[in-house]
Amino acid sequence: AFEDVRRNDPLFTPQNLKLAWPLVEEIRRLAAAYGKTPAQVALNWLVRDPWIYPIPGAKTPEQAVENAGATGWMLSDDDWRKLDRLSWEISQRIIYVTW
């Protein structure tokens, strides 16, 4: 269970998190293929999108170093498009709850 703002955010329901699983698995697969961490792959993917400005957080020096490892390399065009497609598919199926 989340112990932060996500606890009350309807986007983080179990149903929605289940929809994201294929994207998570692909990020993990790419991390292994590129010799990077899943966080580095995710940040690298997001930085390349002209409409997204990721703001990675770091609670420890190690996390800051890990975040920096998202730079200096690029996902292939095919890998970037696959993540983008998976993300789009999730966005079309996600369950939005309004109050």
C-alpha cells in the first residue's frame, strides 16, 4: 500500500496498476538489455518526449547517481516507440474515478 499522496489518488487503484503491468515488464526487459536500471530506462524514455518534463526525485546520493545514469545514452527508436505505444494503450483503458 502506498504511504504518500498516491494512497488517495484514483489513478493508483489496483485495477489501474494492473493495466500498467505490461509497460513495467517491458521497462524491466529493456533495462536488462541495455545494462541499466528500470528507473534509468523510464527516465531516458520520458526525457526524449518533447511534451514531458520529468522531475526525478532522489532521497539518497545513490538515487541521484542512478538518475544521472539515465543520460548519455538513448533507447533505440524501436524501443522508444514500443514504450510509447504501451503507454498510450494504458491511457486508453485506464479507469478514471472522479469525486
